[in-house]
Amino acid sequence: DTVDLQLVQVHPAGLVHPDEPDSKIKFLAAEALRGVGGVLLDKNGKRFANELGRRDYVTGRMWKSEGPFRLVLNSKSSNEITWHCKHYMGRGLMKIYKT
């Protein structure tokens, strides 16, 4: 029997390798990516949630929106968590776009 499922937390931000979207291996995105100013965008490039909201709130907003979703950081935010960004870039999960 399963018990206390209402106490299970869903992690709203995961990273999928773009070359292997159906791979069974997925990566959790550190909460710090949202915490330093990362912006969540839906398939139309629109913000759909307060990124600093609780996990259940952000996950609920994702269910009401249409993916794929993107997590975007500006240079100031990415510089605050350089180690995480380098780690994800090294795995091919994050890219730098010059503007």
C-alpha cells in the first residue's frame, strides 16, 4: 500500500539532453537556477509562473501551460552559479547564447 502521497514533492525543473529527449536518463536542475533569477518560459516564450514559488505551485503552473519549457538565465545570474552552469554545459544540457 502507498501512504502519505500528499507529502511527496515533485521537482519542477529537470534537464533533458536535446539530442536524446526520450532517454531514460534525466537530470534534475538545481533549485539555484531558479533562485538566482532563472526565468521559466513556455513553448511560446512566455513566462507562466513566479519562478521563486514553491515546487507544487511551479509544477501546477507547468501542468496548465504548454511545453516544451525553457529555463533562461542572464549573464549576471549564471555568473552567480558558475559551477552549476559549467556542469550542465559540459553535459550538453545548457547553452550560451550571445546577444
